[in-house]
Amino acid sequence: MEDKKKDEMEHEIHEEHCECEHDKKHEGCGHGPKHEGCECEVEPKHDHDPKHEGHPHDKHKKHEEAHQLVEKLKEEIDVLKNDYAKAYADTENMRKRLQSEFDQAKKYRIQSFALDILPVIDNLERALETPSTEEIESYRKGVEMIYNQLIHALQKEGVEEIEAEGQPFDANFHQALMAEHVDGVEPGMVTQVLQKGYKLKDRILRASMVKVSE
């Protein structure tokens, strides 16, 4: 009988010791899987961080900020497009203007030289109108050759004499210095050219000085 009581006491002491060791081993882990020899079963522990909770107000605020950023970028893009269009238009206008100036300069490049050479042409014509003699005939032919070469060179560049004598008076091409009555001639007709006029393509270099009937 005493032996039986002794065994029961040893069994109780063993169980208390087991429970004590179990409590020390698993102290503070109120969550976890079921342990061997342990009758308790707990749920897994999850860290709780309130920062990770998505509040509806925060989501709405972020959406509004993203929308405002998109609208701002759209406005900046529109400004850049407008600036590009203006710069392109300015560049095109400048290109066209420079091209036009280049074409004009190329077309009338001989204008300054032609204006300077016209008085020389006038003097050569006066020399050729002088009555010739045998003594100066050879000189006259030389002057005539020079005159013809100059006229030919000017014609190659688009310089032409303005037709005047026998033509109706045109203030765009003629400059009337005198007026006279001529029988059988209608008023307003050029009866005599006092100084030849010339044009460079479609531009007047010098108007013809004429006498006009009245």
C-alpha cells in the first residue's frame, strides 16, 4: 500500500515537472502550431502594423494627386506644342524670306553694274553718230565692236532697250521732256527719243526720255 502511494506521488511530481518545463519552453508564444505532448492548440501569430492598412481617404487623396499631376503634364505638353508650332512658323517665314531675297539678288545681280555702264553706252552711241572719214574709219569700227560686245553682254543678263519711238506714251517706261504738235500724229505718241531707256528683266533701270505729241 505504501509502495502504491509512493508511485502515485512520483507520477504527480513528474507531471508537474513536465508542465513546468513545457511552460518555460513555450513562454511568450501564445500563437503557434500544436506542440507534441501539449494539449493546447493556438492560432498562428501575425504582426499587426496599422501603416499597412489602406484607408479609403488615403486612396482617394493619392488618386486626386495623380489626377492633378496628369493634368499639369497635359498643360505643359500643350504649351510645348504651341511653342514648337510658333518656332516652326517663324523658321519657315524666315526661310521663305531669305529664299526670296536670294532669288531677287540673283535675278538682279547685274543691276548696279548695268546702271554704271549705261552712260558708257550713251557715249559710244554718240561717237558712232559722228560722221566718219577715212582717217577715223578704223577707230570707228573699233568703237562699234566694243559697243556691240557691251550690248550683247548686257542682253545675256536680261538688260534690254525700252521701245519708245512711235509708241503710245507710258509713264511707267517713258519720261516726257518736251511736247510738240505734229501733223498726222495722234496726241500722246512718242515722236522722238532723246535718251534711250533700259530695263532689267521686269524692272526699269532707266526710263526713256522722250518728246511727245500733243
